[in-house]
Amino acid sequence: MNKLKLGVLALLLCWGCADTPKDEAPWVELSDGTLNGWNQKGGKANYEVKEDAIVGSTVHDTPNSFLTTDRMYDDFILELDYKVDSTMNSGIQIRSNSFPHYQNGRVHGYQIEIDPSDRAWSAGIYDEGRRGWLVTLEDNPEAQKAFKQNDWNHYRIEAIGDTIQTWINGVPAAHLIDDKTESGFIALQVHSIGKDQKAGTEIAWKNVKILTDSLSKYNKEMPLAPVVTKNQLTIDEEKNGWQLLWDGETTVGWRGARLDDFPDKGWEIKDGVLTVLSSGGEESAAGGDIVTTELYGDFELKVDFKLTEGANSGIKYYVDTDLNKGPGSSIGLEYQILDDERHPDAKLGNHEGSRTVASLYDLIQADINKPINPIGEWNTAHIISKNNHVEHWLNGTKVLEYERKSDAYRKLVSESKYEKWPNFGEADKGHILLQDHGDRVNFKNIKIKPLD
């Protein structure tokens, strides 16, 4: 009888095993029990392997530390377990990078938050070293409650194309559509600590594994509505006073530089991209330049742009559309947009190199080591003008600065093609302009922060 009971029990257990699906996905372990395949960037926190886990511990007087994979990843599914001290803040970096030209090598990119505080935003998405919060959990109480204090937690992170999705302990946490970065390393963060915080506080990660093949076969359905950043303000941008200059769909806020309305030809709006169309490379021969309907004094401006081969365009500021009623573009200071390798303008200008991309057109050359992405990829132009101090940035790196209205500035103008325009570039307010130079150039994510 006992043997019969044991046999039935064994059979039931086998049936139970049969009901549990076997994970046949071709996972690759990212840790072999050592730190081989990883290297440390940023701060000097301690990383070591203890039993089956990578353990990071805090130290004083050092910035955020990152244990990064040697390998770069674009599309993937990542799973891991972690246990964090309740007093810590940490995160998992994905598609992240460290470049000498970007804030002296600062690690930047998407971070899947680890947050044991009462805020409970674990598995939210933060943009480390760049834009700040992209997806928080304040409207997702189920995910907030899923975090287990002083215990192991499980993350699933899917990064496929422009979509990043996260789960915490099986609960959907964040859904982001954002195309800022396509590829980068994965990293385990140990956050910096203040003087009053205890050094040696630990976070541990284990079972770190990744899928990079056949992702459509293994990706999970995400029930959460996505947060879309294209032509939208991020959480931190909205808090910090940024405004959308273009809504991604209409012509509201813009007109032709010499028109009362938006041009009826020469420009296209499609799939959230504003495009000046090719018309043979002749300046303002089709739709012509477009300008904001509003005037701006002190400001910060960000514009994503994408060049085609041999293309020429520009972003102008402090534009007075009442000047230059004749042929050519409207008059204003210009952040040059150019294919330096193929367009002849790159070798022209009153000062050598002053017509290359990100330069102050015809006046000041941008840093020759500027970080420009290849033709067909998006770049970010960033202009800051406050109290007549102006800076041009390209892809997060400052490439030139100057003092508007200074003697040195006026000397440059007197030696340039602009010398015939009285007080060129010295208006207290003006329009923002996107130039039609007859070449196809794309724009999106056009945002401004008035500093008046």
C-alpha cells in the first residue's frame, strides 16, 4: 500500500513537472563567476564576486561607479536578480556609453532604476547623464508594490528597436519609445554617497543573462501604454521650463520667413519629422526659410537634425525678417548644418572652417574634434544664449562660445559677409529660423527654454 501511494505521488510530481514549461531560450550568462568581460568606469566603488553574485559596495568621495560589459549591445532581452540595501540607490545601465568628448568620459544612457526608498520607482527608466527621468512609477502602484525590501528582486528588460520595456518580479513596470541611443554597454551601478552615509553598503546581482537572437520569438506582451518622447517634453524638461517649438504634427508656431503663413511647398511633415525638401541646392528657391511666430531673447534651444549626402542648412537665431528682402536667406546668427565631407562650403568662409557643421557661420569655427554622427543618423544641436554669452553644442559637447556685442565679436563681423548689415546679430530679441538651402534635411524634437 505504501509503495502504491509512493508511486501515485511520483506520478503526480511528474505531471506537475510536465506542466512547467522548459525555458529553451538561448540565454548567455554575462558572468562566469569572475569579473572577466567587465571593466569599471566612473567612480572607485568596490566590485567583487562573492559566491554566485557580483557585489558592489559604496565608498566615500567618489562619483557614481559603473561595472560595464566589454561588449556593446543593441537589441536584447536581459534578465537578472538583485538584492539592495534599503539605504541605497542604484540602477542597471543599458545602451550606455562613455566618450572622451562627452563630459570627460562620463557614463551616460538609459538606466533601469533600483530604488528601495519610499518613492519605490524601481524598474522606472532614467537617462543617466543626459535628460533625467523618462518613465517614473508614480502612476503604476502595482509595480511600486512589487519591489521586495531586503530580498532578491527579478528584472526583465527588453530593448528592441526604439522600444524599452521593463518588468519587476513579473509585474509590468515601464514602457518607453525613444530613439536617442541604439547601442551601448550594460553596466551595474553603485551610486555615490554623502558624508553622512555609511561606506561599505552593498548591492548584489546574480543570474545575469542575455538574449540577442530570435528576440521576436521570446519577447513578452506589454500591457502598459508607452511613454513616447519624440516631439514631447521629458519629465525633467517640463519641470525645468522647456517648451515645444514644434508639435510634431502641424505648422502651428511657424511661418515662412517672408510669408504670413507656412509655405505651401518645399517643406514636408511626416511621421513626426519636419523636412526641408531638396530643390537642387539653391538657397530659398522652393518653400524658403521658416521662422517662429514668436520672438526670443535669452534662450536655450535644442534641435535634432539629420543630414543627407552633401546637404546644407542652418539654424538661425536673433533673426530680423525685415532685413534682406532680396534674394537669399533671412539675416541672423547661424548654427551651421552641413555635410563637411562633401559640401564645398566647408572649405570656404571668411575664417578657415567657419562654415563647417556647428560653427557660427562665416565667423567662428567649431572645435575640429566635434562629435558628429554619420550621414543618415540624428544629431542634436544645442544653442545657449544668456546675457550675450553664446555657446554652440553638438551631441552633448560644447564646440564654441563667444560674447555677442563684444569688441572681438564686432571685429569678426566687420571682416565677414555680414559687415554690410548694421548691428548684425545684436538684436535683443529675434525669430528662430530653419533654413531652406535647397537640400533635404530632417528636423525633430525642437525645444526651447526662454531664459528672460
